[in-house]
Amino acid sequence: MKKVDLNCDLGESFGAYTIGQDAEVIPFITSANVACGYHAGDPLVMRKTCAAAKLAGVAIGAHPGFPDLAGFGRRNMTVTPDEAYGYTLYQLGALAAFAQVAGTRLQHVKPHGALYNMAGKDAALAGAICMAVRDFDPRLILLGLSGSAMLTEAEKCGLRCAREVFADRGYNENGSLVSRTLPGAMITDEDTAIARVLRMLEHGEVETVTGKIIPIAVDSVCVHGDNAHALAFVRRLREAITAACITLAPLNEIV
């Protein structure tokens, strides 16, 4: 039976500001990408999120981003490979401490936002991220955009890697995500988003923003936890995947 991971970006609250429905969403996913304090999150939120994921039996992954709280890590930054290495290593170490205290360890690493998108195309940036992951813990899985440079560099580093697709994002013909500043970037209709995910899982293809059908491989499906309908959507998506006789499992059971 085919298996797939269902992941969500969590732990994005900061200080007095609450983002997302983490406690409600966690029981419906298999892997949690936890913000590490650079683009979102703080020590108290990181600790709370790791504890909640452990309690629910959900695997924990680090979600490192650019040091850009004001822009939520979605603004491109010009950084050297050495800087990218350092940023990634710093954030992995921070989250790993909270995972250890919660009685578990990190399963994977998924870069966030602009860092994720830039590393998907920039081999030098992707390589620096992957080297930081490998040097910190070679058992970790690198979760990256299906077909991206990040996965190629992960394989070069000897890391296990997992191919990610998005339930609510538009795709370009080259397999990259449509920029959030452009029309078609977000899929807001839940029925459409679920149908797209099932098409990717069952047929290995996705319709791009131009209407072209391209091949796509899937190990993990990402749902975003920071919108108003996140809980209802992740519940519906989980039910649809299960109804299609596809087993939900964490990345460690897939790659």
C-alpha cells in the first residue's frame, strides 16, 4: 500500500502574537515542521510545540529560515554559503535541544519560505544547507520541493531526502511554486486543492498555473497551519487520502 507523509508548518507564534491552530492541527498530521526562532517562533513556543507533537506521536522537524521576523522569512536575502550554513546549524541546534527535552529527536529538516524557494534553484545555497544538516546529524531527512536543486544536493551529501508537494500552492511549468505576489499562487478552494493532491498521489502529475500537466513525485504533502480554515482543511484532506487507500506515515517510514 502506498504511503505518504502529511506535514504542517507549526510553532509560528511569537511572544504575545498567536499564529495558527497548532494544538488542534497536530493530531491530524504525521510530521511537524517547527519554526526555530529566526522567521517565527520563540523558545517558549518551540518547547510547547515539541512537547505537543511528542505527546501526539507526531515526528518533529526543524523549519529554519532567514533571520527575518518582520517579513516572516518570505523576503529574499543575499547570503553567502557560509552564512547559510551557520544560520541552518544554529537553528537546528536550538530546536534539537527542545526535542531532546520533550523525549524525542529531530526526524527531518525543511527550510522555510524564501530560503526554501531560493535553495530550490541555487545549488550553492542548497549545498550549504545540506552540509549543515549532514554535519549536525547525518540521520536527518532533508525535506524539499519535489524536483528541486535542494534534493539533488542532499543526495550528493549522502542525506536521505523526501519530495514535498503543496496542497494549496500553484505550480509553474518548471515545477517551482508560483510566487505569492502573482495570481494563481494560492489554491483557496478546498475541493480543488484536495483533488489536486489526489491527482499528484495517484497519477504523479499536477496542473500548472498555465494549464500544462507536468510530472511530480510525492513523499510528503504540506498543508499550511496559519490560515483560518486550516483545521477543517487538514481534516478533510486526511480523510480523502485515507479513502483513496493511501496510508499516512511519518517520513522515517517512507524514505
